[in-house]
Amino acid sequence: MTSSLDLPSIIGHRGSAGLAPENTLAGIRRAYEEGATWVEFDVKLTSDDVPILMHDDRLSRTTNGKGKVAAMTLNELQSLDAGAWFGSEFTGERVPTLHATLELCIGLGLGMNVELKPCPGREEETARITLQMIAEMWSDRLSLPPPLISSFDEKALTAAYDISPALPRGCLVTRVPRVWQKKMARFGCRTLNVSNRWIRKKHVESAREAGVPVLVYTVNDPDRALALLDMGVTAIFTDRVDLMRKALGRTR
């Protein structure tokens, strides 16, 4: 499995979360339609150990269900509506499995940042089951770069490193740690993924000197995106792929 990265300037956040329901197949398709070549999405496990796309530990914000994601089976989750909360045109959109998401992204030729977002207590198994599925579906014959694996959770990131060391990993942080290079080395990370609120020019310069791509989340202001890219940031995560594509142009 190749470990080379081919990062674009724009990565759709949770699909394209400002244009369609987050972490859904509709959102990923919309990001693609707006010109994204990479998307980011979050992965959790159901109670019966199926990896699905979901950011929150609870269901109420992005579905018509209630309670904890970790307590629901796949069948129970897929009976919920994951689109109507965003807009009536998305009524009936379902919580997608990771398998269906990988199939879609591979079919569309989309690069992926897979964020491990484990429910409490399920860190290692979320990494193991997710990476096993990626390994089963991936192939060196694909023209796509391999998925970039990231997580705020150190247990999940450690497990990802141990299970699939050949897959690239992103060091996902809110603020850049003073010893960020040690943290990246500890988890075998290839990119530094930092909050838009806390990224500073000195961080970008330090990372560039070390040959480390800096990815910044979540940027929805085109002027801010341009400033970050001029600063030397490699890529931005955005909910509004349409606005970013228009502002940055199709060749940047």
C-alpha cells in the first residue's frame, strides 16, 4: 500500500457540512459536485460493531433519534432520518456505513481524511474495526492516495499506528503543542491538523521547515482561507466547498 499523499488546498469538512447534512452520502456527493477532490468524515461504532459516520456521541443533533450512538444497532440507526434536520430536500437520508462511504469515495475518486471519533471506552476497537475495513477495501491498484487517519483520541491513534503503520496519520490538535514534533513522532504522523482559531504563522513556518504539511480546520471565510494559504498552510477543511473553490480558483 502506497503511503504517498497528494493533498489539495481544499478538503470538504464532514462531506460539505454547510451545503448538505454532515457525515452523509449526500454531503459527500455535494462536496464532489462542488469540485472537492478530498473529503473528511467521522467514524464511530454501533453497538453491534459496525463502523458508521457520526460526529456526536448522541443522536439528537443530526438525526431524529435520541440517546447514545453506542447503544444503537446498525438496523436501529438506519431507521432514523439523518437529513430532514438540515432541509426538507434531504428527508430520508440515512446514517451511512463506513463500507458504503468508502465505496462511494472510491467510485468518485475522492481522497479521504478518516477521523476516528470513538464513543467513550471504544477507542481501540473503533480504530481496529475501521482500519480492518479500510485494509479489506483498499488496493495498490487504486489511483487514489490512501486515506489519512486522524483522531483527537490518543488511544485510538496509537491503535491505528500499531494496526496499520503504512497508512498516513494526521496529528489532530486544537492548539499546536510546544513539543509538537515529539507528538507527531510518537504516533507516526505525517500531517499537523490544527484549529483555525489557534494556528499561528510561527507554527506554519516551523512545520514547513520540518517538511510537515499543515491542515487547518474549519475555515468558511474565503479571505481567511487565502491568508492561510499565503502563510504556507497546505490545506483547509471547509463546510463551504463552493465558496472556497470560487475564491481560490480552480488551479490553486
